[in-house]
Amino acid sequence: MEIKQIKVLIDVKHHATRFGFCYGFSSGLNIITGQNSSGKSTIVSCIYYCLGMEQLLGGNRSLVLDKSLFEEFEYDNNTLQVTNSYAELIIKNETREATLKRYIKSFNNESCNKIIVIENGSTSSYYLHSGGDHDRPEGFYNWLTLFLGITLPTVHEDALDQGKSLYLQNVFPCALIEQTKGWSDFFAQMPNFGIKDAKQKLVEFLLQLESLDNEIRKDILLQREKNIKDEWGMRYTKISERATSQGFSLRGIYPDLIKNDLKGVSLSSLSVISEEKRDWIDLKDYISNLVGERSDILKKIKNEENSNTPDNIKNSQLKLQSEITLLNRQLRAINNEKIKEQRKIDGYLEEIKKIDIEIERLDSAIKLDRFMPDAEDLILCPVCDHELDVESRLKIDSSKVSLKDSIS
């Protein structure tokens, strides 16, 4: 692939002038020179950005591109606000040439994860940084792979999904050297995407070594082994839990597949401990014992049915009737006793009611007595001077009960 030109156009707020830059490249060695902070890194980062390779620089747009491309920059001592910006990259291979356009900031909310490809006068849009961007026809990395004319090695797993062993982001670090970390490690910024030994596989792919195919086959076999072990463990756990819930134990095999052999698996069985808790009974013998117990129970039921002759049934019926008559007689006696006791209770309640009335009457008399003059000190009549106490005159001794004592 040959890079022909990189161009950036920037629109700013309240300014009619369109800002940006445009640099062309020729075949062979191209050197970009300039003072510090003059924009050399910005040119390179825009090339990465148009190719969808900003991950190789360590991040997304805000980390890779200078803020002058999407936020603001200084011009003639004024701070200009960016409203719209995009980058265009012209690339070429032996037979094709295409222009890649990608928005950096869009005033009409154009997606930055979309690259517009202009080729032979036709325009197509492709997405990136989303599922399927390497495999689907609408994915940008799929289009770029076809444009470059390369075939990336793939790994087909036993699982239903199908994943690529290498992605374009794994291959491009060989051609694009990051300026800070790239000189100490060519693959410093290469993402692995969960690929085992990604750097080793990249070198083997570039050198067309057969070891890459062997590694891929090895990965496939290891994945199959893992799937088989996982399936074994899952089924063992399921069978063991179901057996345990019914009082059985899975004997002769182990949850770790490696510890099992064909002989042990063939002799394995579901067993239950005997009632004496001394021996293990396998499922076959346990079922046989249950069948025997069932036969004995059926025979017993049949014998009981045969013993129920008409005479036996009649005698049982007479016995039951006699017992019912006796129970009815006892029930009537109990009801009579209940009636007598209830009458006693009713009498007690009536007496209690009378006593309560008497207590209320005496209590009222006590309250009235408090308001009457104390006549105990009047011995002689205040009019005729005769003795008022009859008992004193008749020489009679008597003990009086007070109202309070009556209540108590």
C-alpha cells in the first residue's frame, strides 16, 4: 500500500475561512521536518486515524489527535472554536486507488466511527470499532483487507463462533512505527484482542512459516480438549446432584476427566448404602430388591382380599354397630352431666349478681353516712335530757357491725 496524500479541513465558529493542511507523498522515502510543536505528529496521527488504527497510538480520538483538530486553536492571537473537521487520506495499491474520509468533529452529528470510501467515482460508507467490522461486508477492516489483497490466517473453533487469529491492527505495527515506544519494541502498541501469542503469530505470518499453521492446529486441539473437559464436568455434576437427591452415590468415576480410564467408566454405577449401612448396593440390585418387595406387598394385599368372606364382613359389621351403640349411650350420659353442671353454673352466676347488687347498696350507704352528723356523742336528748341509747338504759351489751365490715 502507498500513501499518496493526507488532508485535513477545519471549520471554525464565526469565521468564514476554512483552516487545515494538505501534504502529498511520493514513492520512496519521505521525510517530514519542522520545529517542535509545528504539527509533525499531527500529520502522522491523522494518517493513523484515517486508517482506523488510532488504537496503535494508545487510545481514542481525544487521546490521539491534537485538540486543535476538534476543540480549539490559536490564530492571530484569537482562540477559534472548531465546529466541523474531517481528514482525507488517499491510498493506492498496484491496481486501485481510494480516498478515505473520516470525520473528526461534525456539526451535524456525523459518526466518527464511520469511514467514507471514494473509489472510481463511487462512494461507500463502512463502520469500525464495532462487532463485525473485520468480517462483514459493511465493516471497514474487511474492506481494507480486500483492498490490500492479503489473506489473514483464521482459526475455526469447535464452538459455534468463528474468530480470526490475526486482525489488521496486529499486522499494521510492522509498517507503522509509533514514535515514542516504537523504537524500543516494534510491537509496543499492538493490541492482542485476546489472541494467544499474538506477536509470535504475526512474525510467523510475515515470514510464512509453517509453524503458524501448526500453532493454529494446536490451538484448535487445545480448545477441543477444553470443551470436552468442560462438558464432562458439567454432565458429572448434573448426574451426581440428581443421584444425591434420590439417595444414590455415583461411584467408579471422577469429576476430573484425566483421572478416569475406560475400565473404571465401564464398571461405574449408581449405588445406595444398605439399611445396615455396611454395604453398597448398585442400582441394578436395588431395583431388583424393590421389585421383590413390590411382589410381596401385592401378595399380602391379595391374601387380605381373599380373607374378607361374607361371614367375616357380617361379623365385623355387627361388632362395629355394637361399638357405635355403646358410644352413643356414653355420649348421652355425658350430655346429661353437662346439662346439670350448666344449671349449677347458672345458679352461681345468679347468686354472684345478687351479691354485687348488695355490695353496691352498702357502698352507697357508706357514702351517704359520711355526710350525716355524728350522733354517737349524743347521750341525752337536747330537749328533755332523757337517755337516747336504749341499750344503755336496758343494760344490754351488743356488738355492732359497721357498713365497711359488712362489705368485707
